[in-house]
Amino acid sequence: PTGGNFYPMAVGIEKVLAEKMNCTYTTKVMVSGGSTDNANLLARGQVDLAILTQPDAQALYEGTGAWQGRAFKDLQIITPLIPGHIRLVVRADANVKTLADLKGKRFSPGQMGSGESTFWHIWEACGYSQNDLRREYLDLGGIVDALKDGKIDGAYLAGSEPYSSLIDLKTSMGEKIQIYNFTEEEVAKIMAADPRYAPWLCKAGTYPNQSTDSTIIAYHYYLATTGELPNDIAYLAAKGLNEHQQWLSTIHAGYVNLDAAKAPGIMKMTPQIPIHEGALKYWEEVGAIQ
């Protein structure tokens, strides 16, 4: 979705290949519904490169969750990307202090196929069911409008900082819209259910009219592909993304959080998913993987 982070992240990938790595292949950014949609497009052979959340990548490869019984074993990793952030936004008049306060509220986990499964992971890890919410499956534009109009009480907004739709909301609504602050108990339950998640501090001032810090949840994105991708493209993508961080941050500010030194450890979180041969050449060249 263009109002989230995947689109500008993808533009960065496209531009680094063309302008910094002199890639002779033509790349074109497609608009999609998000991580789940991207995974389906990749599995169907409709795209060559896709940005996936780490949980979605693992579920796709193993054939679990949204892909129950439909394992896609040709999935391969090129590189981890910037951290993604799981944040909930709630209207101040909904008086939400804990996740339990959301029960019975009008809430949008996003649109179907947008990666809303990640929200359900953390929601269910904290002991709640999907039926505890009055669900509204809306796209980003619909979420923003519904929050402004008071038609929903809260929503799930996943993506790296800065998140453009949240900038819009905080600019127009001020303190009437709040970034939910996960409690220590909730963070502990989420990490116990899946250690790939970790707390992340969204500091005051990250967004307009944000006067307090909020604890949100962090996870990782992958640039994923299949074994059909030529080795030279995978190599150039891995090298270009991990060696032009500052330049990329002028396209999408979130790229300042790209950390090549952490890449091997991140990829070890999903050891069953192979690294593409072309990307592996890069990682071996820089000594990140032996």
C-alpha cells in the first residue's frame, strides 16, 4: 500500500539497483496489499522480488497459518531489511489502557491479505480471540478516514518509522489519536509465544503531537525471492542495499535502521529458509557468513 512503508522501501530497492549497482535488468515496483499479498504473488510467480515479514516468510515456507498445507519450498532470502513495527493506534475517547480494553471495540486489523495475520499472532499470544473484537477489514485509506470520523476505535498499523499514515493521523487529530503503549506483561507474553518479536520504544516526538514515549513491538522484514532469480541480481540487491544505507535513507527514512552487521543473526531466526545463492556470495565476500 502506498500509504505504508512497503512502497517507498520497494522504490529504494528499485533505485539502488538501477542507480548504484548499474543493474542491467529492468525492475518495476508494483502496488500490493502488503506482506501476505506479496507472499501469494511470489508463490504464484507473479513477482520476482517481494518484501515479506519474517513471520509470513516462515509460514509460507512451512505451509502454516494462512498457507496451511500449501508450503512453498522455493522461497529464498536475499537480505533482511529494516525492522518493522507493530503499532496499534486508538482514539483517546475509547479509553484503551490495556489490550483487554479493546474487547468489544470497533477495530481494524487491516485489509485481508495485508499482513493482518501478524496482528492476530500478538493478539492471540496475549490470550484473546478474533471474536473479541468488532472487526472492520479496511485498507489504509479506509482506516485513516474511519478513525477521523469515529467509525472505529482503533487499528493495527504495521510498518517502519516514520509511517506516513500515522503522520497524517497525528497531524490532523493531535492527542485525540494515541499510539498504544504495550504493557510489560503483554510484551512478555508476545515474546514467549514467538521470540522473533521484541519491544521497541517509539520516542516522544517521533510523530507530530506525540508527547509521550510508547512501547511498540518490532520484528523484521526480508527481501525474498525464489530460486528462479538470476544470481547476479540477488548479489547486486544484497550488496546495494547493505552498502548504500545513507543514500537509501533519502528515499525512505526508515533505511537508517538497516544494519548489515545484524543480518546473519536475523537470518538464523529462520534457519530452514535458504539464502539465495547469489546473495550468499555477497555475504561470504564480506565475511558475514562462513
